[in-house]
Amino acid sequence: MSGFAKVLLIWMGALFWLAADGRAELRFDSMQLELAGLPSDKILSGAYAFQNTGSNSIRILGVKTLCGCTAAKPTTDLIPPGGRGGISVNFKTIGRNGVYETPVTVKTDDPQQAEVKLILRADVRDLIQVRPALLFWKSNEERAAKSVEFLSREGAVMKTVSVKLVPDSLEARVEELRKGSSYRLIVIPRGFAVDGLQEVVSVVALADGSQREIRTKVRVVP
């Protein structure tokens, strides 16, 4: 074999090796997304931004979430070398209060990066803090009054708090503890009990003209 032929074979082998070695690499700007809002926002939205820093294209096969409160999907399925995109996320806030953390898993066609695990952290804080969220009486417990406190947060001012709906098996009233910032909902079981969860619905009117409807769970075991 001539020297030229050997050089040609080495050159072709190097090209084949470089082509085989080329790969995709999905690199996220951040592996954690933080959202914050109120229950009344209904939905919080955000996105994980990424770039394909490899030399081959990469395809996103799907995005999986574990919580029904979370929906996620890619902004584009096929990302060329150097291309950018994102994973858009929606988090439902209705009926939620507190900090929630849930995984978001991205599946790709890259065998060396088949799954990418991301973290979604949602901080849902209402302007009104309710404690506790449940009032409970055992079957042999005295049917004495129990209460729930409504406390304002983030500088919110409560103008009035009233009881909108109360089951026939319960009595409920509101008393003011500190004007504008603290109220107490007092609940007393009547002479008969209804098994299962019940709700006392209160309405908080804020100084900015908005209202909050607060549902206090109650259970009195017969």
C-alpha cells in the first residue's frame, strides 16, 4: 500500500471517529424553577430554558410530572446543535396554600442523557393565613367550642369577616381580635352530629376592595 493510500485511510478513519463521537447535550440554565403567587391566581406559569451544546440534534420524547396540579411540555421537540428551547410549566394554585415541590422529568432520544430530572418549587401564599384548616371532634369528646384564626399577611388589611354558610348541625360566629389584622371563627356542634366532612364558609373583605372566601373543614364524629 502506497504512502498516499495509508494517509487517506488514516484521514477517513479520523473523520469516521469524529462523526461517531459527535453527540447531543441538553444543558439547562437551571435545574430548579421557582414560582410564587396567590391561590386566587389559579395558575402560575414559568419555563426551564435549555440549549443543545452538542454537535448532534436531540429530540424530546416527552415530559412527565407526578402531580395533577402540574402540566409541562417542551416549546419545541427537535433541537439542533446550538439550538435553544424550553420546558413550559403550569401549576394550579386553586385550593392550595403553602410551599410545594414536585419533580419534572424530561425524556430524550439521547441514550447518554435519556432522562433529565428537574425540580419545580411553588410558593402559594394567600394574603389571609388560616390556622388550623380543620376542626375535629372525636365521638366521645365534649361538644365544646373550637376556633380558627384568620391573620392578615403581606400588609393586607381585613375590613370585615362574616359567616356566609354554615351547616344545620353547627353554629358559627366571628369575633374581632385585632382590628384589620386578626379575627376568630368560633364553631360549636349542635345536639346532633353528621358524619363526614362539613364546611363553614366565611367571607373576608379586604381594604383594597377584594374578597376572600375561606372554607373551614369541620368533622364531628357521632
